[in-house]
Amino acid sequence: MRLILATLFAAMLAALPVRAADVTVIHAGKLIDVEKGQVLKDQMITVEGDRITAVAPWHGAPAGAKILDWSSRTVLPGLMDMHTHISDYGDSESNNPLEPLMHSAAESALSGVKNARNTLLAGFTTIRDVGPWHAFTDVAIKNAINNGTIIGPRMSVVGAYITVPGGAGAITGQIPDVGIPADMRFGVVRNADEVREKVRTLIQHGATFIKTLATGAVLTNGTEPGAPELSEEELHAAVVEASHYGIYVASHAHGAEGIKNAVRAGVRSIEHGSLIDDEGIALMKKHGTWLVADIYNGDYIGTVGRAEHWPEEQLRKNDETTEAQREGFRKAVKAGVKIAYGTDAGVYPHGLNGRQMAYMVKWGMTPMQAIRSATLSAAELLGWEKKVGSIAPGKYADIIAVDGDLMKNVRLVEHVAAVMKGGVLYKEDGKPTIEAGIRHD
């Protein structure tokens, strides 16, 4: 009887009209509609709880509602970065390739708390974390955000890299008699059977997608970006095993052959794509494979890396891939390959994710295409387009604003004025709010 009464009471509460005091109304001077690819003027966005309930021309807010006057701003969906490393120690790569060994899993996770906050306050309300050095620190941070322990973006996580021994996802450079902790070798595999086993274990422990390393890497010493690592058979094993759980696979792939191996194997996204060739672009277009290319990153590595004396091997590989990656990106845009925004934040400081937007425009996208890549397109890559990625009724109230006309200057996303995630305002007038943990006396 108590259960029946409680159910009836809950139903009665749900049927009650929402009080004006529970409603937030945003007056948007310009509203970017990424679904239709247009900018609407003088709009009213109604938020109730964590959801958007209405979008309409401005006609005045209901009495008693909380009003956010963003009438001088451009308003758009919360941005989404599909390639980050939020759960590792430090804001950027050290000049020591063995830096990850100098920090515990706990220290790395605590650093991720700061990184998550900085990412959210930069206007990125959703991210994919594509791999930590210490296995499952990304899962722990995602869970802490979801249960309200810390603040940060919505996260999709991999748990650990799936890589060959000594490959792009391995710690390399130590002398032979120095052992690597087990949690930093969690995803090392030697054949397709081990790939399948790792995929199952990662999913059982909280991974929401799988990250494979199909080629060598720029920042992993002893590997070469153009060299294939995981085979097409091993990549396909990951794709098939993950599909049994409704999970997809992303693949780090710089080299042309590794890219084609991954696409033929059925991965959902190619990360980096630095040395892609025309055949690879055509194959991605045919299979509907997403490209997530970090085309800002090379400038940061080239400038800061040289100033801080990063290993010469890393700088050499960065020089060999940066301009090639941008030219490949330009060709992929022209060919109509699906592209989602991804920056490799963690190589450079978290919170600077917006710097890539202008590069995407410079290398072939219109401002609207670049904005869409970081909103609705990214949501489609995740399979989350029904809940995030655009400002529409029923979706989470993940909304940001910039001062000025974003369509005339996409670099405005580098300094967002306001950030709302799930109906909670974390930043206003360029400053964190009390919801972001800053109390104003």
C-alpha cells in the first residue's frame, strides 16, 4: 500500500505545473541553430530543470522566471571535444618521455579534477577521453562528475589503450630492466584473442567506447606515425567484440596504411589521420567513418616543444606530420568525409580547446561547419544526438555564449562568456559562478 501511495504521489507531483521560479529564460541576441545551419535573432530559450523545454522568438519572460540577458551575445550549444586526455597528470607533455612514471594513479586522477573543471569553464560541456596512462582513471573521473562529487563535462571514456607491446599506447624509453606498472600495461595485446579479451574487460569496468592504436605515434618514442601496428585482423576483432555490447571502436591512426586497415576493419572514427592519402579519404567516405583530426596541435608542439627542449625525435615526427595532416584535412572536408572536433587536449593545457576552431576554418570549413563539428556532428559520432549537440526542446540545457558575432570571428570560442551545463550556470560574464566552486564574498 505504501508503494502504491508513493507512486500516486510522485505522479501527482509530476503533473503539477512548473513554478515560474523553477524556470530559467535565456534572451539570446543571436542563436546558432546547428540543425538548420542558420543564425536566429532575438530568441527565447526556456530551461526547466536540466532540460530545454522551448525555443521561440523573444516575447518576454513569464513573471517570476529567472532571466539571463544574453541579448548582446551569440548563443550556441555547449561545445564538444572528441579527443582529450583529461585524466592524466599535468597540463602538457613534459620534455621527459618517462614523465607518466613519475606520478601515481591517484595523483593523475586528482590532476584530472582540475582538468575537467578547466574544460567545462572553457565551454566544452561534453568530451571523449581517448585514454589515460593509468587504466580507468578516466572512468573514475566520469563517475565523480556524474554523481556530483566534482564538476566537469559529460564524458565518454575508454579505460585504457589497446596497443601492441612497445607500441603507440605503451610507455617507452626506459632501460630494459625497469618494469612498467601493470595498470600502465593493461591494454597491451599480442593477438586477436587477446584483443577480444581486453575489449570485454574494459567494457565490464566502465569503458563506453574502445580505443585502438593502429599506427605509431608522434609523442611515443621508438614508434613511427607511418608504421602500422595493430593488424586489420586485430582491429576487426575489437570492432566485432565491442559490437556485441553496443560499443564502437575509435582508432589512433597517423599512417596511410594503418588508416585503411582501421577503416576496412569497421572502426567508427579515425583519430589524427595525419598521413592519409586519397584512397584512404575515399574509403572513409564510402564507409561513413568519422575523422577526428587535431590540426591545431602541431603548432603547439612545434613552438612550446622546442622552447622546452622536448625530445628531438618527437619534434622531428611533429614536423613530418603537421602540414601533411592539415592538407589531408582540407581534402577530407572537400570530399565530404564526416568530421568531428577533436584537439588532443592534454598535449597542450586543458581549457584551450577552443583554439582549434579557427584552424578548421583556415583549412577548408565554413564557420558554421566548424561549429557544427564541435556540436551536433560530435553528438552524432557519440550516438548522443537525441540528448546533446543542439539547442532544442527535450535536450539537456548545455548552452554557452560568447560576446560578439561568432560567425564573423570564430576565435571568440577561445574566450566564452557564459557556460551552462544541464541547466546549471557555471560561468557568467567570463567568471566562474558559485556553482563552479567559487564563492563571491
